[in-house]
Amino acid sequence: MGKNFDEEQKMSGKIDVEVRIGNRVLTISGYESEEYLQKVATYINKKFAEYADDDGFRKLNSDMQNMLLEINIADDYFKAKKQISLLEEKVKEKEKEIYDLKHDLTNYQVRLANHGKK
């Protein structure tokens, strides 16, 4: 019970999963579940599909297409990371609000108790 999730995953061993990315079947490996690895492949295919109908994209050689996809995936990553940071800040603000409210409640309870003793 003392082990965390990452340790348990690594102890379960690396798995190999066949995925389809574009028109190729690849075997990818990882400590994550097959479902997760398929989800990664689906995400990459979705990003490719966003550009597949664009004439400018189709005219690029495959190296440039891949570079454009990599840039867009990195952009998604940094936007998600920023969103996480903003949400973590909101959580900290809410935790401080809760702390302050609990402190106020305790003060009011003490005042009320002291008022009742008079």
C-alpha cells in the first residue's frame, strides 16, 4: 500500500502496443496502459487530420509536415501547461479563502461562546 502509482506501473513492466499513426502501423512501448498509448496515437492522428485537407500543408514535404505537426503539438502542450498553472493558482486562492473563512468562523464561535457566558 505504500507504493505510489508510478512505482506500481513500472513494476508491472513495459508493454508493447501496435498503433496506427497516419498510414503506418507502429509498435510503441511504455509503462502506461494500452488504452493510454492508443489515445496518444489517436491524438497524433487527430492533429494530422486537422491539416490533411489544407492544400498548403499537402504541398509540404513530409519533413515539413512533421515539423508543423510537432510545433502544433508543442503549442498544445504549453497551452495546457499554462492552463494547469492558472488552475493551480485558483486552487491556492480557494484554499486561502477556505482557511480565512474557517478562521473567521472560529473567531465568531469564540465570541458567541464568550457572549453566552456573560
